Amino acid sequence: MSDKFEPMKNCIAIFWVVMSMLAISARPADAQSYTPAAQSLSDFQPVEFKNLDRAGLAKRVLNYCNEVLQVLPRNTPREDSWVNDEMKSGNWDRTTRAMGSLEQARQLLVLTFTECTSHSNELSRLASPQAVTEAVLWTRLAMTFSTYSPDDLAQRLGLVKYDAQNGWIDPHGFKSLPLMIRFKSHAAVIESLGQKP
């Protein structure tokens, strides 16, 4: 009798391979150019597509997001207020100007990595979680990086740069690690519910 989840498992396996290849290709040319927490998260590769060390993953994500939060430039309260007012104005030109601003890029990155820290902290503190509770937390973590691409915002702020001789200079892994977190969070949801990807 065939497993009704077999097509889903095959899709996840293919997606996993593609994402791993993307993560490797987006890595800095010199692997030592990643920051310590980014390198630790990047190195987190399960041997198989099952038995994910979810507690270990949560701790590495927490360390990574905390490390990123420490280096992110911040808005002043006045700049945050300006972004919020422009976005709520109902005026297309004002909203568009705010959406393309450095102030909004800073605000969104800080919000994203603050949420990442919060969700991964909750996950890392779970002693003996109920399956649904853990699945919800992993889903929230995945959704943190599902709205927009942090690497675009990081590029606008100069945190990610392209050098013609050395390729991408991305010590915090903005081009690959948020995508890796999102994908591994989806795998963690499946495993926390007792299924195997």
C-alpha cells in the first residue's frame, strides 16, 4: 500500500536539495567571512531528511537573529513615526516614498529579526511541547521571513554588497539564511506533528 504523503515527501526532498544548493551558492566566497552565528546556522545540515534536531535548530536561529539584531541600524522614534504616518496616509505618493525609504528598510528588518528572536526563543525554551503548540511556533517563525526578502532590504542599507572581484559580501547571510530558516521551519512543523518529510 502506498503512503498518501509520498508525493508531498518527494516535493519536500526536491525542495530541500534546491534550497541547499541556493544556500551554498549564496555563501560568501570565503566561508570564514560569515559571522560566527551565521556560520553555525549555515552549517546546520541534517544528515537525512528526517529526525531534525529541532531544539538545536531553534537555538542556532535564536543566536543568529540576536546577532543580526545587534548590527542592524535603527530608526529614531521620529523616523519610525514618519514611516508609520506615511504608510497610513492613504496617499499613494507618500506611501510609495515611504516604501522605498531607508527608514522603512531599517524598520522592517528590525521588526523581522525581533520577531525571529521572539519565536525562536519560545521554541528553544520548550521543555516537553505539545505537538500543536510546537507546530504553531515553527509556523510563526517561517512566516516571519515570508512577507518580503530581507536581503533586498539589507542591500538597500549597505549590509549586503556585490563586489565584481569577490562576489557577494554578505557576512550575515541575508541572501540565504532567512530562506533556510523558513524552509527548515516548515520541515520542523511536519516533524513536530509526527510526520516525516
